Amino acid sequence: TILGETHEEEDEILPRKDYESLDYDRCINDPYLEILEGMDNKKAQRYEAVKWVLVFAIGVCTGLVGLFVDFFVRLFTQLKFRVVQSSVEECTEKGCLALSLLELLGFNLTFVFLASLLVLIQPVAAGSGIPEIKCYLNGVKVPGVVRLRTVVCKAMGVLFSVAGGLFVGKEGPMIHSGAVVGAGLPQFQSISLRKIQFNFPYFRSDRDKRDFVSAGAAAGVAAAFGAPIGGTLFSLEEGSSFWNQGLTWKVLFCSMAATFTLNFFRSGIHFGSWGSFQLPGLLNFGEFKCSESDKKCHLWTAVDLGFFILMGIVGGLLGATFNCLNKRLAKYRMRNVHPKPKLVRVLESLLVSLTTTVVVFVASMVLGECRQMSSSRHSGNDTLSLQDISEDVNSSIKTFFCPNETYNDMATLFFNPQESAILQLFHQDGTFSPVTLSLFFLLYFLLSCWTYGISVPSGLFVPSLLCGAAFGRLVANLLKSYIGLDHIYSGTFALIGAAAFLGGVVRMTISLTVILIESTNEITYGLPIMITLMVAKWTGDFFNKGIYDIHVNLRGVPLLEWETGVEMDKLRASDIMEPNLTYVYPHTRIQSLVSILRTTVHHAFPVVTENRGNEREFMKGNQLISNNIKFKKSSILTRAGEQRKRSQSMKSYPSSELRNMCDEHIATEEPPEKEDLLQQMLERRYTPYPNLYPDQSPSEEWTMEERFRPLTFHGLILRSQLVTLLDRGVCYSESQSSASQPRLSHAEMSEDYPRYPDIHDLDLTLLNPRMIVDVTPYMNPSPFTVSPNTHVSQVFNLFRTMGLRHLPVVNAVGEVVGIITRHNLTHEFLQARLRQHYQTI
């Protein structure tokens, strides 16, 4: 529900949640905006410098979060595999493999149970968090998505879920973790830790927080893949609805800081050489280079582009299949798992862990083949990083159930961390059986599809890359064995397969291309990766949306795309606006405000005055109505004065007879007549207005005439501002002047940000309900507005690019006739209105 409208979902199982709208168009009148009031160039530069310092701090903290997750994932995983490997080697001879399976189950079930418990503490920590962050940057406030408790449960939960052997990745949740760091660090306060508060009132607005969240999300991508430019493009492509050049520099700087921090510490810890900077991200693809002894080998050729296009088509089909199956699973969970007690979600996670562990163990023991170890090494290469990658690849070979000088190809893929398995498929000189690759791909595809969506923190990037790499390596083996293409470099096809499958699942283009290029550190792969991703996206889009968009739709979030369809220009703003308005007056009684706030869920209210024909009679005996009418006439006279100044400045153009006539007409007018004439010009020929006072609340018994009477628009005020005014007792009595009302500063108005009190929780017993609140100093007097005849595409572009949340529709004489919110611009709503438009033609 956004501003009171109900969002009808297309599926009966979709949740009907109330998603608040981020108030990016928040504004208080300049005289009370202390931050920018009287700010000279030096203060403005210091204010901007603080932003850069905070952006750097966000990048450093995000890198440290990644270091924490990586360190403990490696620690727990190595401990588990070391114990299980020694047990398997002993039990292979003694025949007690069931005991080894029980040990592996003990480790995995314990870790997954801990991850599920953390999700019970903070449910929004489940999954990768990318759909939630995408919604937040698009302008929808998902409850609890950027809280300190969320990042703690996310970081600790993902290391347990990865160490527990689930087919999930830790790189995806890094994006969510970075976004939470970006949202919380500049606030210098925490709801979870209420004692930690500093007197730092700056950057406490939804607009500033959104920019910092954009930087944090980009830093998470940069820390995960060592791709600062890719992280910046990810934040631009997948996240923010509002972007500018200054934000680009800050986001890129934050991404660089995160990459630098993680690279510095990981390189020092891993190699013992501080300052060497050899490990830029959590996932390192290594360097792709042919062996010097193989003269026929090439990384890729022009002939290979045809195979890459075909792989992109297959990857798009596989990704569409993955998304379709996962959507059905998500719907099943919404119907049968989520309504039940939370313990059922934990049991589901344990069931997935149990199944995954048994499949991995049995497949490695039964389906794996013993392959001969390759004698070729990369020792001829003179680059340190390539030698290190080669040593890591060779050291991760598993010899489970195989004799000496051979290795188990299935166990090598299953009994290794996912990053090591990817390196095996990218750089292993030895061969993997086509049957092994086919079975591994099928099992990994099904189990990762089942796993994504359970109640544990889980990423999808690395499982998709590993699944696609197996597919690409299988294609390379088939081309070598059955077509005789000996020049093929298997690592290239594994990389293209990974890109094809990942692109078919997530449907990202520019940012994913740059992420993969930066991860491989090979610019020559740019063209094939780009072509593959484009083909995979186009193929998958024929069938369904990307996995993140699917989960956003399942949550019922009113997400706005980048643009509308061409056919939507048949609609106008008047066709999609909400005409049934709830509004407030510039001077309103407390009882009226309380009644409006308690009976509606709107997040913003137009500030209006009524166009009455008998204003002087109303003014005689009612101070409240007199204040409202005086405010209306003063604003009319202000606009008239501005128009007169414009016309006077045009006197030097005698060719314009119309302007000269206007000047002469204005010059001959007397001040009293001016006011009467302006009133006549603004009045419309309506039937007499009902005798309703401005302090009366909207009523369901109102007639159509009462509900849609003409209202002069003066500004927009937010629910949070009205609640703050009532909470602080900002009002004046009818016997006093409105100038006696207390004035709150910007710091006082935003002191409770981001958790403003609820109107139902306020104690208003000390306030006189007949007191009057003057809302004019706190409203936004100049919000963006559109005409009723504006095309929907123009409305959408203004709404989307400027980060608006409420767009009033004002006619030619300054009367508000409706309001447009994000609900009115969603694809489903526009499609419904378009169908109605065709039916009325």
C-alpha cells in the first residue's frame, strides 16, 4: 500500500505487505533548513569533504566485512574437509564409509542449523539480499533491510551456510552487507545499539541514505569480485533510480577503497607479503594463458564466436528453466512453509542440507571416475600469480576412492570449496569425463535451484558460475573429442559457459560483463563475454524475467522499470492519477489532523485551500478559516506580483501588442480592485460549495460534489512531518496569531529519523483538539507537478529520474485534481488502465 492505494496482485499467493515509500522529495522551507542556511563556499566544501571521508570509510568497512567472512569460511571449510578426508582415506580400507558420511552430516547440519537460527532472529537476512537492495534503491522501504542486526546475521549466517556445504555463495550477500554499512555508518547512531549516538545531524534523510547505500552496494560487488568498475556499473544498472555525475565518482571511490582494503589484508595473510596486492577479491578467476609447449593453443579465435553464440542461447534457455523452477518452489514455500511456525523453515533448511550432503558423498563415491593426473605444469610461466593459481589447482585435486597417480574427477568438483572447483574447471590441465561433467551439472543445477530461497543467507553468483563452468567445460570436451578442434582452450569455454548460465539466470548485461572482465584480468575476453551475455539475456527474456525480478514480484513490491512501453503514451496523467484525495489545510485544527492520520495510511498530503464564493462571510466569525483564506490570497498576490514584474521587464519589446496591453491594464488598476479581479479570474463556475469547515475530516458520506470540489494547491507535506509537529506540540490557539506558533529547526524535525513515531502511539491528551497547526513553514511549497494532459511516458520519466515519490496533478488554474504515486506507474496498473482505455474507445 502506497499512499492508501491497494495493489491487486496477479496471483492469490502473493503477500499483501505494506511497503513504505522512501521520501526522496522531502523538503522543508529554506528559512528553517539549518544545514544549507547561510552556507558559504568554504562550509559547502567542508560538507562535501565529509561525504568523501564517509564514502571511503564505507569502502574500508565493507572490505573488512568481506575479510571476516572469507577468513572464517576458509577456516571452517578447511577444518571440515581435513577431518572428512582423513576419515574417508581410513574408512576406504576398513570399510566404514558410513561413519565418514555421518561425520560430514554432523558438520553440515550443525552449520546450517546455526545459519537458520540467525535468519529467525532477522528474517530479512535470508537469501542474497540483492532483490531487497534493488527495491530500496528503487525507492521502496523494505522493513529492516539496512539495520545493524541484519548485517550481523547476514555476515555470520552466510559463513555458516557456505561452510555447511550448501550450494550457495558468499559473494552475493556481500552486496547486501555493503549496502547496510553504507546506510548505517553515516548516521552515527543505531537502533540496535541505542547507547551509541553522536551529535551528527547531517545526512539523515532518505536521499542522502540512498546515495550511501548505492556506494555500499557497489563496494560489496567490488570486494566480492575485485571489480570496482563493475561494482559501480552494478549499482547504476540494477539499483538506483536517481543518478548524477557526482554520485558516480563517490561510488567508484568507495568501490576502490573496498577492493584496496580486502586486497591488502588477504594478500598479506595468504602470502605473508604485506603490500603485494595479489588477491583483489573473494573470487579470483586466475590468469588464462596457454601453455608455451602447446603451439596450436589459442585463448579464442573468430571461429569460436559461433560456438559462443550457441552457448549463449543454451545458457539463456537453462537460465529460464532455472528461474521457472525456482519461482514454482518459491510459490510452494509461500503456500505451505511460510504460513507455518518458524521451526518448519529450519527443518526445510536441514532437509536441503541432508539431501545435498548425501548426494555429494554418494555421487563422489559411485559416479566419479579415476582420471590420470596430467604431467604438464605451468612452471614455464614467469608470473607469480599464475604459479600460485597452478599450485592451488593441483593441491585441490581429490584422490577419494582412487589409486595412486589418479584422481577422482567428481570428488574434485564436489569435495572442494566452490571457488576451488571453478578454478579446476578454468585451469586444470587434466580432463574431466563428459559423463562426470553432465551428472555434476544436472545435480548442481537441481540442488542449487532448490537451495535458493530457503531460510539461510545465500548467494547465487558463485553456484551459477560453477554450474555454467561445468556446462562450458563439457562443450569444450565434446568439441575436442568428436569434432577434432584441437586448438580449443578449455578454460575459455568454461568461462563463456559460466557467463552464459549466469546471464541467463540474473539477466544482467553491462555490469556483469565488466565484472567478469575485471575478474579474469583479460581484456581480450570482453567481446565474447559481451556477446554471450547479450544472447543469453535475449533468449531468457522470451520466457520469463531474471531471478531477482521474479522474487521482487513475488513479494508484491511496486518496482519501477527504467521506462514504459510505447503503447502507454495513449494514456494521460488524468487516466492514471488517484482523484480521491485526502488533504490538509494550511491552518488545520489538531482534531482534524489526528483524525486524518489515524484513518488513512497515506505518506503525503496536499496542502490546499478551497475556492469559496462567499469567503467574506466565512471570514467574519472564524479565525481559522480567515487564516486559510488570507494565506490563499497572499499566495495569489505573490504570484500576481511576479507576473507583473515579468510583464514590466518586457516593455522594451514594443512589437508585442499583447504585452503592452497587459502592462497598461496592470498600471491602471487600483490595489483593491486587483485583489477582486484576481479572485474572479481564479474562481470557477461551480455550483455553490457545501458549508463545510476546513477543520472537518473527510467523510465517507460526502457526495461527489463535496468530494471533488475545486482545491487550490499550495504544497505537499509528509505524514512524518505532521506526526512530528503533533508530537512536539507545535500549534497556536484561535485567539492568538499564527506567528506565536513555535518553530522547529531542521535538526529537530529530523531528530527521530528514520523511525518516526506512529500516530497511534502518541499521547495527545495534553493537547487541546481545538488548537490550530500552521503547516506552511514545513511543507514543500514547490514540488514537481504535472498537467492532467501530460503523457504517461513524460510522467514516468520525471517520476523515475528525479527520485519522486508523490507527483501532484495540477490543472491550468492551480487546482490539484489528483496525485500519482509509484503504484500508479507499475506495469500491472498501467496495463489495466490501458485495457480500460481500449474498452472505452
